[in-house]
Amino acid sequence: MLNFRWMRALTISAALACTAGPLAAAEVTVFAAASTGDVLAQAASVWAAETGNSVTVVPAGSSALARQIAAGAPADLFVSANPEWMDWLDQQGMIRTETRRVLMGNALVLIRTGPAWGKATEITPDFDIAARLGPDARLAMALIEAVPAGIYGQAALAWMGQWEALAPRVAQADNVRAALALVALGEAPYGIVYATDAAAEKRVHVVATFPAESHPPILYPGAVTR
């Protein structure tokens, strides 16, 4: 799971790597995967109070942020929700490879709108999501071809043998927080998001957790940009 101490250490290391002069003049811009926005904001607040320096956190989908960095957006640090977008930036020569670290991990969950009913369990292939949706409802997910949460979600549904049946019924959102919002607002009864996103939204509850073997490992690499 996301760890506050790791994120705080990451922010500090970014400032050290990105500033050639005294830290008193440090102004760090962090482009971060949407699912890390809350904890990074906490880390930034603590670090700013301790050092007098400033941190601006820009949360969005990893794919969008990576493309913006490649186009010259002024980010000092990039935190991605999967290794592939960090690899892509590395191939573009846009990160300092020696600063790259895997910082944390996460879990993938199925969420439902409304109050909790029953205890969350680990999902199994015979867990029929389509039947729970009913004939017309949609399943909220992040973009399945670009956003890590959507990529992991599609892999998990394929592992369950349910992707082909559910694909026409997926409501794709620009990032995982947007998918979370669709469920929180009642526009989709179910969604697939990270465990940390579900924990941040009181209007949804976790129905089940996808087992680790159902999708590639959910890893968050961070690196200083060039």
C-alpha cells in the first residue's frame, strides 16, 4: 500500500536532486499518478513546514503526465502508477535514470456505490460481475489502453474470464480518480480502482479485492526528470 514515509522521503530526495543551490530556494513540481495525490499532498505539506520550501503536486493519469513531460512540461519529479510509462520517458531521455526507484505498491479492488453490506472478500473467477451489474448498468474503469489502473483492471477481468462479456459495458474515465467519482456519484454502480482510492472516498465501499496473481504487480516508480 501507499506509505506516507516513503512519499515524504521521495519528496525530500527530489528537492536534493533538483536544486543546485541552497534548499531554501527549492520549488519542486511533482507530476504524480492520480492515485498518489492525497498522500503526496500530505507529504508536501509536512516537508514544506520543515524546510520552508514549496512543493506543487500535479495529480493526473500517468499516461497524460508522461506525455506532458516529454513535451517539455516543467516537472521536477515524476511518480508513475506503473513501470511502463517510466520506461517510455527513460527511452525519450527525459528522466535521470540513476534516480529511479520503485517506491511502493497498491492493490486492485471492485467497489460499489452506497453503504457497505457484508465483508469484502478476495475475488475469484466465478464471481459474476455482469450479473451484479444487471442488464443496463456500466462498470467504471480508467482508460484500458493508456491508464495503469485500467490496464491492470482489464488484465484482472481477463484472468477471471469475464473481459469479453464486460468490455461493451465498461465506462472508461480519464484516470482512476475519475472512475472513482463515477461510482461515488452513482453514475455507475460498480467500478475497479486502487485500494487507496476506495479508502479515500466515503461514498463507496469495497466489494472484493482482486488477487495479486490476476494482474501484473502494481508498482509505483519515481524518478527525477531532466
